[in-house]
Amino acid sequence: MVEQKGLSTEAEIKAALEELPGWKRDGKAIVRTYDLKGFKAAMAFAGTVGELADRADHHPDILIQYSKVTVTLTSHDKNGVTDRDLRLARQIEAAAKDQLA
């Protein structure tokens, strides 16, 4: 299990979002929608996100709408965004670069 500290500060979240294109704050979560090349690509990407999340023992909400995949990250046990969410967002972003290229 990955150790996590408490909630990230607003400054930490803002700084992270500046480095994560397309991610935005949505209440107590961070969210990004990826537009892929069709349903099959969206399903493959959602599977990749699932693998990354499972390895991190952290489980985002994943919404698939044909070619769009929306990922929502929050730490329910901390009632907001933590470093764990920000780390997973960075990993997802790196995977997206590979799959969207």
C-alpha cells in the first residue's frame, strides 16, 4: 500500500495542475477528459488507467463515453485531493502521451 499524507494544500494542487495539461479542479477532486480515437482506444486507455490505479492502490472514477474517457481523482478517506491523487494524475498523463501519440 502506498503511504499518503493528508490533504494537499491549495498551492500544491495549483502548482501540480499547472504541470498537468487538461486537468482541472472540480470541488474536492481533480478531473481530466481525454478524447481518443474511437471506442476501442478509449477502452484500452481506461484499462491502462485501471492498471496504474490498481498498482497505486488508489481507485479513480472512470467514465467512458464512446471515444472520451473522463478520470476523476479524489481521496475519499481524506475528503479531498492528496499527494496520492497528484502522483496518479502524473502517471496517467505519462501513459496518455504514449497512447495518444
